[in-house]
Amino acid sequence: MTAATEAASLENLRVLHQSDDFIVVDKHWDLRIDSKMWYEKNTVQAQLRHRFPLLADPDTYYGFRFCHQLDFSTSGALCVALSKAAAGRAYRCFKDRTATKAYIALLRGWVEEENRTIEFSIGKTSTEGKAHMMCIEGSDGCENPKACQTELSVLEYGTYDGEPATKVLLEPLTGRTHQLRVHCSAVGHPIVGDFTYSLGVDDAPYRMMLHAHLLRLPLEPHLLQVTAGDPFLPYVDPKWLPQRTLRTAEDAVESLLDSVAAKEEQLEKEKKWKEAEEERRKGKRKKKKAESEEQQRLCQDWLSEWGGE
């Protein structure tokens, strides 16, 4: 077992970014972000307290404000706000869907479509024995389904432990619990090592192969953009053997960021046009008001002259 495949500890917290307002860490796989259970000694919150004891905020329950969530089994970029104001700014990015996230995953089987949008509404399951699981609309026991979208781009085809597998980049356009895991399973390509959504069958890999690779928050005055590497490489886990590469993760992310920048530029143009249009309307209203006041003055002058005859 290599250092990259060892279990999490208090000491092995990897920091990707640190500023006065935020810390972004590379969360370890099979690690909870926080926990109220006394026996849960090893969490991201505990790692942060160990590394940055002076940054813990006594006004919060856990000491740190996590801006978003990552599943217990998922690794990768996790943003932590160091103040209430910073947390509010980050929260607005997620609420307004201006945040960009991209994940690298290994999927079972060879995905035929190199690029596709997965669209299945996802809800909570009420089926006995599947507590805390999500499901797609139309499946037994699916409650309160909500529309969800995920963009999938194939990076590499290969094998994992001798079985066909595909490395992909996943971009969730919505933020439903377990969205990527449910969507991949729904199209017949579950994530390698996803014990829960394989119903306990896929238990051989040392971890679930889902990693939060990119996090981009268009904050003011400075953009926050972080990448958390690619852990699914043969020298990390020799069971993964790529056979054909379509594009690198770096190229796929660059293309995604170009698309995001183009959308932001278009939105900025639309915003400026609306502001200019509003100024034009205000100018018209002011002019109309001035003309109306001038007409009233002329009318009063006329009435005064007429009354004085």
C-alpha cells in the first residue's frame, strides 16, 4: 500500500489554498467532515483543529465553517470559510449556482458516449433497508424527486483489476445529495468501489473512486479556483490500467473553464446592457417629468395672465 492509499490520520491534512478568508483542503477518502459522535475522533474538523488551533472559531459548533459538503467516501477539494462574512459570500456562489465543481471518477464498464448530459430527477428512497440512499424518479419508493443534471466527459478507457473501466470528468449542474453516484449508476456505469449503490457488491477496491478535482468560486474581489490533482493513476493504484486516452484531465478542465468564462462574459454583457437600458429609461422619465413641469408652469403663467385681464 502506498502513502496515497493509506487511511486518514490527524496529521495527513493536505492544504491546497490558504488566505485570510478561506482554507481549501484535499479531503481524504473515507473521512467525515465533522461529527457529533464522541467516538468519531478522526474528521476534517479534527484535522483542522490539529493543524490550525488558533483559527478555530468558538462561536461555531465545529470550530470551522464548511462552505459545502463532500460524502464520507469522496475525496478532494473542500472549502472552509474563516469568518461568517466569508461563509456568506461562498454560500451565495452555491445558492446562485455560479460555483463550478468538477469531479474525476472511475466508472465500471466502457462508457460509449464520450460526452453526454445525464438528466434524471433524484429523490429520497423510502424502501426498507435503503436508509440514507437516493433514487431516480420512477423507481420504487422514490419520494420528492427534483430535476438534476450532470455533464459527463470521457477521459480514458482502461481496466480496473482486469475489468473494463472508464475514467471520466463529471460536472454536477445541480446539487442533489449523492447526485453523481446515482446518475452514474442510473446509466449503467456505477462508480468503482461504490459499496452503497452497488448494494454491497463492489467491496474489493480500497476506496470509492470519486474525487472532487476542481472548485471555482467567483468571489469578489478575488476569484477562488483550486484543483486537487488526480489520484486515479497507475502508480497510485496499479489495478487501474489506462489503455486509450481521449483527453487529459487538465485539457478537460481547461475546456470547462473556457466555457464558464464565456458564460460569465455573456452574463456581464447582459448585466451592463440592462443597467444601460435602466439608465436610459430613467433619463426618459426625468425628461418627461421636466417637460410635464414646464407645461404646468406655462399653464400657470397663462392662467395668471388670463385671470389678470
